[in-house]
Amino acid sequence: MKYLMITSMRNEAPYILEWLAYHQSIGVDGFLIYSNDCDDGTDAMLDRLDALGVITHVRNDKITQAGVQWTALKRAGKHPMRADAEWVLFADVDEFVNVKAGGGHLDDLLDACPDATAFALTWRMFGNDGRVEIEDAPVIGQFTKCARFPCYAPITSAMFKTLFKNDGSYEKLGVHRPKKRVERDVSKIRWVNGSGQPLGAEFLDKATVTYGAKGGIDLACINHYSVKSAKAYLAKTQRGLPNRSDKRLDLGYWVDRNFNQVEDVTIQRSVARTKEKMETWLADKLLGELHRAGVKWHQACARAVLDEMEGVRLFTRIVSLSRADLSPGFAASLAQMMIAARRKEKDI
């Protein structure tokens, strides 16, 4: 196995097939996926994909005090797939590796930087582009607006995920970068950014941001679709944060990640290949049914959030902060929604 992607999932049913299809199209040939506490059929979809030989699915049922992701990472570090892989990347299902080098394959990235042993792939924050509804359509086709580069605030926008050579230089896996360096000869470890530029000594052990001049996205970056549409975000708020699943997402999370400043469609050259692979999987009766049921579950979840005043307040604020003009009709509907929620709250 040349490229292994590891991830942890909870309630991601509408997005699983696209994420897998896209990354297969750019060269990933191994997927190790952990799931926990799923309500939308994510775990059942992953079981089916495992049975079809597409992924390896492990139920991450016994979560330690370290949290969901760190529990999965610790277990993944001991999994045989980790030992068999030449290159490893931990990424969430809302993160897409956008290779701009050559034909957009991971091999093209390696060819551009043949001496690199670790690629710090900076996040590119993509916003909701004024979209409100949850659509059963590829994320990379729906959302094309993102933050300008470099993005200086918030500092989290300069964080990265690491594609690293699994040569024994690091013992442990990490959310953003490999941990616990074993190789003492630093000449054998070469960190580069997404433009192939060498990074300093601080990246050997601790750095998690490519801030300012250390950033680069000419060859590759991570397209981060962390909010998607307004109603998709409402559904996401019920899941909680991956490292702190008991903490709900709020308005601040939306503001920090919903950037619609410039258009970037570089990833869309892979849309056709992604759709073709998705259609193959959707033709599987069970997998197709589970996917469609997952989309409906998320749509229903968003509606349930809007049954409460707290949800209506959040929805009104996030659509107003989408950096897109609201149509008069939609703006009026928000006012009516707020009035109805107030009446319901007083009745209670």
C-alpha cells in the first residue's frame, strides 16, 4: 500500500462516498476508518464498504479519556495497515487533499518534491457560498468560495495536516502531524510546505501552523469544508467537536470558518472521476439506500434544530454572516421563523 488515509467518523453518512471516491481518484489505496456513536447510518455504511473491500472499518466503541480522535489514533498506530503503508495522512471527512501539481495525483506531488519526507498541507477554509439547504450533491462541486491566501486570522486557518513518509522517523500518529520523533539524524527528515519550500527546525517536533511566509499552496493544500450549507451546519452542531464530542459547535465556530472571499475551483477537475466512482457504489442496493437515508436523517436533524428558539437564533445569525446577500423573500422568512419560535417559547 502506498498511501494510507486514517480518519474517525461520527454521523457523516451524506459525505462518506464522495470523500472516499475523491481520494481514490488521486491515488489513495488504503483507508482505515474508525467510527463511534453513529445515529445516521454511518457505521452501517462503513460496514458495507468494508465488506466490498473498499475500506477497513473499526468500531471505536471504548473511548478513553483522551477523546474520540486520540483514541482512534492510538489504535490506528498499532494497526497492521499503518505498518504496511509507505505514506500516511490523518484527515477528517470534511478535508480534501487538493493536489495542484501535474495531473492532480499524489504521485505528482511526490515527483515535484522527491526529497521530502513530510508535507505540511495548509488548510484552505471554504465557506457556505450563500447555500442554505442540504443537497445530495458533491461538496467539492457545491462550494467554491474560500478564504484569501494567506489567511492571517484566526490563527487556526493556518493549521495543516501532514502527509508523511512512514519510514520510522516518528513513532506516533497525530491529528495534525506525526508525534514522538525517533530519528535523531535530522538530515533524513525533510519537511516542506504545500509549495515544496523547506520548513524550519520547529517542524521536526512541534509546529502545527504554517503561518505567514511559512505557508504555501502552489503544489497542494487541504480544502477544508467545515461548515458546508447553513442547514448542514445546524445538523453538525448536534454532533459536537471531534476532540470534545460533548461540546456543541456554536456561532463562533461558523464565523472562524465561513470564508467566501475568493473563488477556487482547482479541485473540480476531479469532480467527474469522483461522481463516476460514487455512482458505482450507489448502484449497490444496500449502500445506496443507506446513503439516501443518511441524507434524509441530516435534513430532518436540521429541521429539528429549527423547532427550538436557540436553533432559530443560530440559523438567523449564520445565514446573515454568510457574506452573501439574502433575497428579500428569504430574509422575510427568517423574521417569520423568529416570530413563530417566540410564540412557541411563550406557550411553553
